[in-house]
Amino acid sequence: MTTRRYILIGIPIACILSIIVSIVISKPKGELKSAKRNTPSARQLQNVSGNSKDTVTQTVQGLTMPSYDEQGKEVIIMRGENTILLNDNVYKIISPEIEVTDSANTGDGTQSVFITSENGEMNKTSEEGYLSDNVVIHFDPDTRLNTDSLRYLPEKKLVCTDEPVTIYGKGTKIVGQGCEIDLVNKKMWIKKDAEMEMDGIKNDLFFLSKDSALQNTQTPDDNTVLPEEAGTKETSSEKTYIRSSGQLIFDKQPDSNIMTFNDHVELKKGSSTVFSDKLVIFLDPQTKQTKQAIASGNVLASQGTKIAKGSSLTWDVDTQSATLEDTQKAEFVKDDLNIDAQKIIFYKDTGKIDIPSPGSLKTKIREKNGKKRSTAGTGKANNNVTVTWEGKMNFLDNAREASFEKNIEVQREDSTLLCDNLNVTFNGRDYDIQSLKATEKIHIIDRRDNLFSEAVGDRATWDAKNKVTVLRGQPFALLREGNKRQILAPKVLFYEDGKTVLCEGKGSLYERGEEKPLNQSAEETDLKVNWTKKMLYHDTLKKASFFEEAEATRGGQKLQGDQIDAYLGNDQNIDKIIATGNVYFFSKRLENSEGFGSLFTWDLVKSIAVLTGNPKAELRKGGSRTFSETVYFDLAGNRVTWEGRPHWQIISNEITSSKK
């Protein structure tokens, strides 16, 4: 690996090891060379050797000390303007320069790394080495490390400094307090308070920054760059900042150079910020571009109204995706949209969100005037929608659609929708729901205490614009109120106000009657209503209307009319029925009495019915016909009466036989 490639995290640990060893144990072996440094002043040399307690054992000017590898190749050259041996124990070096060469696996020939400082020394006994005053490591023309001192500790196989450290790279700057190099494990780290600054980079570390360039764009005028141009310029020049209070560790692997930031990590680019306990960045050793970044521990990412929280956030360049995870619950928030799941995957280029695990989504409903719905005076908001699922969820930003699978539950106001497949469409401006389509195992639970408490069907849709939910079934959708009432119809519409239900097509209603004395069976109190066109229920009026060929039966009684209206009492049971139009009534209990008219009112509680006609109602009983203004059917007393100028007609056997 060529040392020129070691940017930031690719610090040549092996070379530094050789450098320190050379400082400690090397002996002069070659001829003097120019050190390419300014000649030190006489005062500088005098300061080194002027201590009265020190004895100058040897002095060498223009020092050059090469070092060779096992193959005899020159790998290290140490130079110095002046070298002084004090007390036969300590070497003092003025303006040392150390050149490390590396010719392995490079197509550009031999490469060199230079280490320079104003002063250096080594202890012959302890083998400790020390560089001080303006220490600079030149990795290549674009990369260098600056500090005030470096110390080699042989017993720990460690190179360290407690002084501030600055690393400069092409478009990159890292500062921190203190630095250590582990020569055994070949790792380097800044001890604390690391700060990294990078110029605009191709591989964005943020999954939230797709629209960051336009967030702070102001209204253009004659001297203002257009948003599209401003976004391009901002993106190209925008810097990335990373700060941490703990160690910044540099490591080199065969396929990656790695930087690890620890403790109170803050990563920022433009309006995007990520906080975490730890951040690991993987760089491609060839291109020096980010391959992957992993933030872990109390992760909080934000950009404007977007917020993501979890235990880890992984950004992958190859897939252009960010994965937010948490063993309990990762959270993503944008405006009024909240998503909770153990794993959330964001795809930056496509705007896609994949959630391969159970989770929940919360959003709101917006009225046509753009205002959020709320219940006035109650303090209780009723515009929230919550979707939970046990399978998976996918969101496509271009289509503004989300799909959910397996054991789905949609909570909205006082109703719950259960299904196995759900598609939700959001409007184009935000994440307010525009429509909802559910299929497979549909079960609706209603807690508003009206005509029904449950609904079952094959397909359900909710239209926010028209404020209606449509339930379809094949052949019928089913509404039921426990074991008391059920309604069958091919299509049911639930209107937004929660007060109106419309059943379209041929259908039926069945209501179980209250328990009666022993002389009455359950069938005599059960009520069934059939219709051919539609049924309309108004909860405010507690009224259900049945249209076209409507028929109500209870026990041995049958009522037919063009329209039948059924009214619910305080106990939510149907206690009164009114039929209009072409009315026909038959009672088996009243000796097969029949009634014809235009209006029929039936009190189910008192078991009394009243029939009127236009101009008169007709009663047929026992071979006679009675015409009067009003006919009373007393089902409890088993009698029929009439009033209002009645007249009678006897039906002869011949007439009866001819009609038959």
C-alpha cells in the first residue's frame, strides 16, 4: 500500500514504528547530506550544550543516518543540522528530519514520508525518543500532521503526545487534544476533543439531506441566485463537521481505512445534524471517499422538521441507503408523520422507505380549508390516524403511497379497521392521508354506539376529499351489533360525520327481539327487513330508511311498502316502524287479516299498528272488506278496529274462487 494513499485514517503505523526505532538505536553509517533545512543559529546550538551540568561527549554536524531492511534497501534516513551527545547518554538533535521510503506495491516509484521538528533527543539507556517544537509529519504533498512534541515509550510500544494535534488533508482538517500510536496493534488515536472538518463530498453522510439545499433559500430578486443554482453551489461547497469529546481512533484494514469517533459525537452538514455516542466512518483506500458510516448509541438525527431516533444509524454508499435501527423502537418524525419500528431503511435517490419489521405510523387528517380537524371545546383532537402492522411497510415518495402487510390495525377517532393488506395515499404537499384502500380479512370496529359496532367485508376504501369510507363484500358486506342486529348489503358507505350510513343494493336487516313471556317465542319478537335499492341510516334521528320493495316481518306479521322507516329507541333497539307508499300488511295472529293503504305506523313495544289510506284504508278479514279512514291492529289484544265512516263489502265465494 502506497503511503500517499493514507489520508486521515491511513496513517502509516509501521513507518512510524521504524522512525521511532531509528531515533532510539540507529548509528551513523553514511556520508553527510544536506538536510534541506535552514542552518540553526549559534544561539540555538549554545542553548542545547550550554547547561553547566551537562558534558558534551560528541558533536556531529550535517548528520545523515540511513537504515536498511532485511533485503538491504534503504528505508529510513535521519538527518540533522547538528547532533550532540551529552553525558554519553542523551543525543540532542538540532532540526532533525526523518525520511521514510516505501516502494511496495506502487506504480509511481518510491514514495517518502518526512518528519521534521526543531529539536529531537533520545536516551541511550531507556531508549526513549522525543521530538519537540513544531513537529510535522508530511505524508504527501496534501497531507500532514502538526503538533508540538512526540514521545516514544518503548516499554509500552507507544508513541504519544499530550499537546494539541492538527491533521491537514486535501479538503480536510482534524484537530484534537493529545495523540497516541499503538505500535503493536498498529492503531493511532487522538485522545479527546476531536474535531473534523471536510469540504463538500460526493458521498453524503446524511439520509435526510435530499432537500437541505433548498430549505434556507430566500425569495429570489434581481441579485439573487435561483434556488436550483443556489442548491448546486451550496451542495458543492458545503462543509461537513464532526466533533467528539472522546477518542478519535484511526485504523487500517485491507479493504477500508476506518475512523472511529467516541463520546458525545456530533456530525453536521448544512441543516442536518446527527448526535450519537459513537460514529465509525469507513473510507475507500483508493478513492478516499466514504463507503459507509455507522452512528450508534442514543442516535438523534435531525434536519428541519425531520427527526430520527434509534440505537444505530447506518449509511451505505453503494445502496445510497440509511438504516435506522433499535432493539426496542426506532422513530422517524417529519411534520405530522411519526413512524416507529425496530428497523427503518431510507433510500436517498428514490425517496423510498422500507420497514421489514412490525411497526406503527401516525399522521393527521386535514380539512379542505387546510386546517387540522379538532373537536371544539373538548380539548380532544380527533384528526389522528394510527396504523400498526406485523408484517412490513413500504413507502414510495414519487407515488406518495405506502403499503402495509399482515395483521394491520388502523385507529381513527372512534373506529378501528383490521385487515391484512393496506395501501395509503398521501397528498402531494405533506404526509396527510388522501385515501386508504384495504383488502383481505377486513374487520371494522365502531365505538360510537349507533346502528352497528362491527363491519366485515372484502374491500374497504376511505376518501378524504369526499369524506366517506366504502365497504364492499362478495356477495355481501356485513354490519352487526353483537348478537342483537346484523345488516347485509353488497356496498356500505360510512360518511365522515359519523352520523350517516348508506347501504346500496339489495340487502337485509335482522334484529333479535327482547325476551318475552312464555306464550311468545323468540321468532315472534325478532324483526327482519328486506329492501332492493338502498338503506339509509341517520344517527341523529335514530332512523333507518329502506327503499323500494321494502318488507318488514316480525313473527306472523308482514309489512310491505315503497319505503319503510325504522326508529331506534333509547335502548338502541328498533321500537317503531313506519311504511309509506303502496302499503300492505298481513297478520297471521289476527286471523290472517290484511291491510292496504298509504301509511302504516307500527309500535313494536306496544304491539299496536295504525293503517291509513288515501282516501281510505282497506281491511280484509274473514271474507269481508272494510274501508275506513283508519284501521287499528291490536296485536297484543288480538283484535282489529276501525274508525272514520267505514263501509263493508262481503266477498262471495264465487269472487274468491275467481280471484284464486
